[in-house]
Amino acid sequence: MAAKSRLAGHAGIPALVEAGGPSVDMHPWAALVAVAGTPAPVVEKLQRDILTVLGLAEVRDRASLAGFEITPSTPQALRDRLHADIAL
């Protein structure tokens, strides 16, 4: 697994460096996006609803079993992440 440490949902799978590989810290991500010009109230409602769903234990458990760590964000943080990844 390309992470600095083992994932909670997969504690039996060693991180790449533990298995003798190089030290790699990968952070794949996914995001829900809306078209430019979407009204702010719509974006804000989507943000609230998404946070509600991502806070559900069932959703978090299923994500963990699939090897994902849920880290909710904000529209501005996503913009910052996109700009940082593009620069990288």
C-alpha cells in the first residue's frame, strides 16, 4: 500500500516501506464538482448534504473496507488542492 502507515481498515496489509519498498506517500482523492456558475446556495446545500452522508457510520465503514479514508473538505480547499496538484 502506497501510504506512510497502514490503513485502519486493512491493518494486516503493510505499507510499501514496511514491505521493503521505497518510502512513498500517495494521497489519491475524489471530489464532487459542479459546473462554473452554480449558485452559491446550491453549492452550500450540496456541501451540507455531502458532509451529512460522509458522517454516517455505514458510509465511513464501507469506505474504510474499500481502503479509503474519508476527509471531507470545502470548495476552497478543493480549489487549493487542484492548484497544488497542477503545480506539482
